[in-house]
Amino acid sequence: MESATRPFHSAGARTTKTKRTTKDLCLEATNFVAQRNDLTCVAAVMLETRKDESRLKKQREDISRLNKRNRPKAGVRDFYCEGLKYLIQRAAEEVVEASLQGCVVICDTPELGKKSFAAGAIRRGPGAVENAYRDWYRSGVRVGPSKQHHEGPLARIGFQPSVLTGDATYHDMLQIADVVAGVTREWVDAVRTNHSSSWELDRFKAVSVRFRRRHGNPDFFGDGFILWPWQNQLWASLKRSVK
């Protein structure tokens, strides 16, 4: 999902004490991820489609009807819960297949606004993530790409009953997740704009060895890496970039 991390190749920002660039820190962090055998990563990249005027018009009309008032154009963050659903699908598969226990879901603060709204895949408001997770905990989040695990309630496989939110500034694992999300976004953006560089590709290849890949086609595509909405041409280009 969209990461708050600035582009890693824009290395103008420097840390106050060490004087190391953002690029230096990203290199160190991605190397750390690549060397860990106890990490399984999943990244969902959600694409901005507001430039499609016909799609945008219908979306705005639907939202206006349901919300009984005009609403600003929907953006990627409106679909935060949808992206989270894809991630938890894969996490549920991992829990079942690895016989894990006591899974706790911790999200970086989603910042979904102060007004509650729900329409199809769009969920907004301060309780959007908690309400979505409550439904998945009780009723299930459907299956991932293997079509085997896990279709039932998350409660049945030992997930904790509520999702937690935090701030990456104070949480090591959220910082690691932010690095993985950021470098994945950088890779997709580079391929999408035909500006793929050795730096972006090298960093993504480094962390992709830890992506979930049991049911990917091939490897982690569709299992450890999810693209939404689906785009055939971009999907094919991304595959070619890592061959």
C-alpha cells in the first residue's frame, strides 16, 4: 500500500546525527530484511485510477447517492481496508500452513478521516479498520490465491480479536514494513513509468527473497505481491523486470 516513505533515490534528506542519507539507511534496512529467515513479507500496491473520467464519474455518482451529499473524488486511501484484506488473506494462509498461534495484526495509523462512510470496497472513518477486521474475525476474509486456506473466521485459526494501530516511529516491525512497502512502491512506479533503474530493481530484488511465494504464479506474484486494480500490461512488465 502507499507508503509514507519518501522516494529512496531522492537522497537529499540526511539524518541529524549520523549524516547518512535516506538511501544509505534504505540500503542497510533492505539488506537486514534480505538476511532474515524468520520474516515473510506481503505487499499490496494500489493504483490511482482517477484519471479515468468515465470510471470517476460513475464512482462519484454512486457515492453521492449513498451518502446523500456530494463527496470529493475517491483516492487510494479510501480503499485502505480493501488492501488490508488482501494482506490478511495471505497472512491467514501462512498461519494455517505454518501452524502459527496467536496472530496479532498491527497497522500503522491509517488516517481515514473523521467522517464514517462505507460503499462497496470503500471504507472511511475513525473506526473503518476496526469494523472491517471485526467482520473478518467473525466471518472470514475469503481465500487467497491457493484457494485452500483460509475461508472461515479468523477467530478459528487463533487471530487476536481486535486489530491494533501504532506509529512506525515507535515500532520496529512497522518500520520494517514501511521499508518493504516503500521499496515495492518505488519499483512499481519505476516500471510503470519506464524509468526502471538499477537501484530500485536491486533493492526490490533484495527484499523479494522474503516475499511469500508458496502459491505465487510465478513465485511471489499474486501471493507475496498483490496489484489492485488489476492491470495485465503492468503485471507482465513487473514480471519481466525481475527475470
